[in-house]
Amino acid sequence: MPNPFAPNMDTAGFKQCMMPYARQMYAVAFSILKDSSDAEDAVQDVFLRMWEKRSGMGSITNLKAYLLSAVRNRAFDMMEKRRSGGDEGVLELSDEGKDAGQAERKDAVSKIIGLIAALPEPQRTVISMHDIEGMEYDEISRLTGMNEGALRTALSRARRRIREIFKG
């Protein structure tokens, strides 16, 4: 497959390299954002950024891992913006049919997503890929280049850190 970041690559070649990953990117974004329109926006944002910076990104060795990580990070950024009031109303509950338990669960999920976004990079990547995307250790290892022991350690530390902050 040609390098999608060659400075002289046309849009057709770029699309040919990128589109095979669009469905997986969307699934990652949707699993975080829980909104199809926002998930599509996250994927488009990543594709646009890749197109704009294609000439300086020729050193990417694993395009799939890079794109999935980029869209995951973009989705977390969008979620953080929602949480901080940048997109008011997204997490609002309607008055009818919602009880306090649902509101508490939404707050807890929102807080956990924010905590995951604040984790150091290896931990954030591993917990997102394993717990959110549902990937197995061998697949995560193949995509990230980390060995399985390091993955398990990073996941354990990430979960422990989230529990400590969430409970505290």
C-alpha cells in the first residue's frame, strides 16, 4: 500500500489508504461519544488532520494503530469539551422518565471518561483499547508494540488509578 502521507498523493490515493479503517474508527469514536453524529465528526476531524499534515507523517509504521489512537484521542477531547460545558445539553437528562439513579450513572460514566482521558499515554491507550474497544491482549500488543506483560501492568495501573481517584 502506498504511503498515504506522500506530499504529492492525490485525494483518491489518500482515500484508498484511509477508508478501510473508517468503520473501525467510527466504532471507537461511537463507543466513547455514544452519538453517531459526533462519532462521524471525530472520524472526519482525524481524516482532515491527516490530509493536512500528510507530508510530515511518512514515519508512521502502523497506520491502523495510529488512526485508532488518533480517533480515540479526538473522541476523548470532544467528551472533555462536553463535560466542561463546551457543548451544553449533551449530557442533560429530560425531566420525564429519568430517575436519580440514571443521573448518578451518567455522572459516574462522564467522570470515568474524563479520568481515562487524563491518564498517561500508555495507560490511556491500553485501557481504551481493552476495556472500551474490547480488544484482546494479543491484538493490542500487535498494534502498540508492547509485550503482553507490559500491557497487563499498564492496564492494572490505569484501573487502580481510576479507582483511587473515583472513590476518593
